Amino acid sequence: MVIEIPFLLAFAGWFRLFQANVEHPQLIQKQDLFQILLPRTKQMKGTNQTSVQQYRTKFEGLDVQDLLAKIEGATAQNLRIRITHDQRTKKSRVAIDYTELAFPKIIDISKTSGRNPSKKYAYVHHQYNDQLSKNTRAFISLCAQAGTTRRKVVRPFVKQTKLSSDESWFLLETYYDVKYLDSLLAAADYATLVDMAEYLKECPSNSPDHVSIHFIDNSQASMGFTAATLRLKEDYYKEIVKNTTQKGWTECSFVDRAMKRTPGKQYCVNGDIIKDWKVFEKDIVKNEKCLNIYLWRGIDGVTYRLKFSEDNMKFSSIDVTYALRPGQPVVNEVERFAKDALDENYIAVYVRSEFMLRGSSMDYLRKCVDLVLEVLVALKSTTGLSHVYVATDMGDYGSSWLVRYRKKQHLDENFFKLIHDHIVEESQGVAYIPPSHVQDRGVIALVDMTLISKAQYLISAGTGTFQAWIAARFLQNHRNDEQLWSKITVC
């Protein structure tokens, strides 16, 4: 069913907030939030009349009772609310339908096969250089592959959403319950984790048992990273890729140097050709004791990712990732904040703007923010709940991609932060503000995720791996919940 919904941004109370950022503050109340924050050079082009033109997205014909009825009927199914465009009338419309809930798989940690790992190790030298959800998935995917040949994986350290071999970083238990993680890995027949001390003892840098690997492919991302990080000329890199086309790998003399270890067996492996981990072990690594991987990008994604399969595994690396539990520092913050700021039952609002902007436009983000707030009003009316927890990727500790986007588009440095604050204010909700002793972006992201997943009702907007992880955690928490709860996806 398709219904039309009107949207009007509220402007009361914004005057003082923007006064320091706008050249003509006396005109603020006539402007849309998003228009106010556009670069001044773009705003001030043309006449003064153009610069203060009020822009409003409008969806006519809201059937409030129908929207309320759809929300009331959303138990045990996902309520999907999407913005569409009517080609005939040139108006935006809202489509509402139900979809099945995709509960994450249950991993029974009491059922393990009694692993007997060998004295073989897999060590990743360079940091996992994506954002938290991708980095975690990549790490778990290495455990999946290494487990098929009974290798142990060296436990990484964590900092600011990254994972790394850098011992000056925080322990992995800062982010995750490591004891429970070990149980998950055992239940899934994945690799056992070991600490750095065991690896260094069993694999000293001058040992002849080392094989060092750098995965490459023909993508621009692979060439850019390898050329910049390992200080290679592009022509040399292209020659290396060419040399891998026959067998899938070639000798590379620079890998051990980059990892500051005694030169030994070193190979560049083409990830587009070598797609079977057991073939990789047998033909290239030759089951050597100490496998050193310069960069591990995981198998989840398209650009510069590996193609190792998980088809025959009991659980995928995504299944295991979704089953992770937060570490004690995260749990402590969740309990403190919930006690101080939230009721037992509350609504969570999560807005992931990054992928709205990647796939669409600022105008689409504007409409989605309005739609989220409209749905929240209806949900409050239906449930009688007033406490709202708000999280977005636009706050002080949000998406690093948005920072790059903002600079590229020459937007005000507070652009996304002000949208975040607008959502919090209009929802009459609260957002997590970390205390001075909690400044790690990974911990903050996991606190957000845990608080969202504990809500009784969830409104989420946008897509992405972190959003999917949040949805899985929320559904897992409510799998056997006898109280009324619902999950609503917007945009």
C-alpha cells in the first residue's frame, strides 16, 4: 500500500545555535536546516532573496490512522517505510509494507567438536583499516579460514575501531567478551586464538619456518595501498600482478622487509585467482608453521577483498560476528548510562546517513530524517512510551567517511553534528555522551549498539554493515520476548 505523508522541518530554537555559523543570522528562522549549513559560497550566490528562499519537502495526504494501524500490526514482522518518487506527479511518496524478520542464527556454545589445533599460526601484521563492523568481520573471517587447516590466529589489539598487531594498543577484551568469543569459535570449528607471546616464542623472527604473504589484485585500491604503504612504483606493482596471472602467486622480496623480519619465503598472492584456502596452504604456504599476512581485508565486500569461500562451514563469519558479546568496559558504560538516562522500556532511533549519501543525495537524507521523526511521533502515540535513545553516524564520534565527504563538499565543519543534534532535540530523546575516560571510538560505537539493541522498539534508517549488525543484535535480544516490541526500517 502507498500513502502520501507531509513533512515540515521545525525551526523553533535554532536561532542561537546557528548565529555563530551564518553570515546573516536574522534570516535563520526563514531557512531550512540543511540549506543553512550549505557552504557560504553557494548560499550567497545570486540575490539575497534567493539565499533566504525557504525550501520544504512536502508529502500531502497523511492518513494518520492508517500509519498508526500499520505500526500496531508490526509485531513479529518488520515494518518497512520507504520514500519513492511518483514519475507522473513528480511528488515523493511513502510506501509502507511488511517484510519477514531475519533473525540471526543461534550458535550453541555447549556443542563443540573438541578441536585439536596444531602448532601452526596465522599472524596479521598491518592494521585492519576499515570501520569497526568491517574490521570485526574480517578478523572473524580469518579465524574461519585458518580453522580449516588447524591454524591458530594471533589475537589482535584494538584502538579507535581498528584491529592491529601493535602491542601498544588496547587488549581485544576492551571491545569484546573474549571468553565468549573463544566459545563461539570452538562451536563454529574456527581457529583458536593465541596471544602475541606464544606466537613470538614459537615463531621468532629469525626462524626458517616463516612464510610471508601479501594479497594483491588488479584493483586500483590494491595498487594504491601497496604502492603507498610498501613504497613501490606503480609500474613495478603492475609487473608483480602480471607475474601472478599464471599460477596465482609470485615471489616478492619486500614483504619481510615491511614487517621488519629476517628475509625468508615471501610471496605476493593474487586474491582474484587463489580462492581456496586449502589450495593456498598446500601450494603456496606449504603448511609452514608461521604464516605472516601483511594485510588481511577479509572476504566481505567487492573492492580489494579475498574470494575464500565459507559455503561448507557450520556458521559464516557474519553469523559469528552477530553473536559476539561486548567487553566489560562497554557493559559498564551501558549500565551506567541506562541507569542515569533511560527507562526500563524505551524507543531507539538509529540513523545511518553515510550510505544514504553514498547512494543518493543530501535531499534524500533530509527527507529520511523528516520521515524518521514522523514515524517516531506515531510510535510514541501507539506505545505510550516517552523515553527515546538516539544514535546516528553524524555525531562527534560518527563515520569517518562523513568527515571526508564534508570536506570534499566544502560543508561547514558542524554540518552533520547539527543534524544529529536536530534529531535528538526533535525526538525529545537522549544520546550517549561519553565521559572523559571513554574516548575510544570503538567502545563508543559498541555502547551505542548495545543500548539500541536493548530498546523495546527500534526505528532505523539507512543501510550498511553496522546497521545490519545492530538489527541482528536487536532481534536476538527479542527472539523470546513476550512483551510487545517492533522493528521499523525507514528509507
